[in-house]
Amino acid sequence: MKLTLRVWRQKNADAEGAMSTYEVDGISSDMSFLEMLDTLNEELILKGEDPVAFDHDCREGICGACSLVINGDAHGPERTTTCQLHMRSFKDGDTIDIEPWRASAFPVIKDLVVDRSAFDRIIQAGGYITAPTGTAPEAHATPVPKPDADYAFEHAECIGCGACVAACPNGAAMLFTSAKINHLNVLPQGAPERESRVLDMVAQMDDEGFGGCTLTGECATACPKGIPLMSITNMNREWLRATRKAGKR
């Protein structure tokens, strides 16, 4: 398979970026998208050119490190992570545009690598529970209803890749933040920080400069783990509950 790649190149955070065009040949349809980029980088290195910088780690769709906008879609044409996207989704002779996440809260570090530490700071604001130290409690000491357990697991699937932000026309991080809040707030273990968690994490999200949510739904469409749009509604309900409770103190 022969392809034309138009790749965003940017030397550093302060430099001006631009699209650069490359031709790659001999690409197997069984390759992953990242393996195709590895092939491009091998050719660039042999030519003495700077390879394309891009984020990756596990390459198994688990860690959330890979983060590319491919032909205008976060993670590409399939509902999966970039590392799990295979070249069989493209045709011989295709031109593929490859860009980094686009959001003011995700500044470009180099080429296709962006700084997603804003997500870390949102988690640090409240994405934890109070756990007493010492002997581990009996596994069945705190029963959790099956619907609540299923709800928590559904939201815990979020891998923090940032596709929701990249896909959102406003650059909002509501789907990510709601997933991290809801999967803890529904469990008894998360009850002690239920109000402070949603207030602090939403406040931190706003401080990071993410855009406002207008419920266009692009975030849920792009999410490789299928976090539902209703997650945002439930977070808003939690936030209103916590705000009213705080106002009564």
C-alpha cells in the first residue's frame, strides 16, 4: 500500500508549526497506524531527518497515551484508539492528514505530542477516596448494588486519552471529568468526598481553560471506551446537589 501523509510538524511549543508531506510505500493492511508511523520514522532517520514525535505506550488500547487526529477525526475513522486502528481502514493511494489534539488546554510540545497534564490536575483535585490504612477490610463488608457496580465500571473505563476534548467543537472536558466523578460518587467508598469531589474537580476543569459544554455529543461519539453522554447530565446533577448542600451550611 502506498500512501501520502500530511503530518503536523512543530519543533517545540514556541515554534510555528506546519503540515509536511511524506510518501510511504510497502505498508501492509495488517499494520497498526502507529506501526505505519514507525515505518515513516525509520525512513526519516535513514535520511538523516528528524523523526515525527508522537505519544504511545502500551499499544493495546489501555493506557490512553496515543492521541492523533486522523483526517479530522479523533483516533481516526474507527471507534477505537489510534494504536488499535489498522491500515485496512485505508486504501492504496489515500492521502492521510495527521494532526495533534487541538485544544487550548492541550498545548503542543513537539509535532504530534501535546501536554495533557491538565487532566492530571483535575484528578488531583478530587479523583480519589478516603481509605483507612492497616488491614484490608473484608471484601463483602460493604455491599454494592449490581446497578451501581455496573454504572461505576462503565465510567471507570475512561482511559483519559483526551479524544473527547479533541472532538468537541468547544474543546470541553466534561465527558472526561464526569466519568472520573461519577465512577466514584456512585460507590459507598466515594461517599465521604461526594460533594467536595464534584465541586473541586469541576472548578479545576474550568481553571485549566477547557471550553464550555453545549451537549453537541461529539465527545461521546469519539470516545473509544463508549462513555455515554448521559454521564455529563449526571455530573451536572451531582454538581447542583453539592452546590445546594454547600449553600445550606
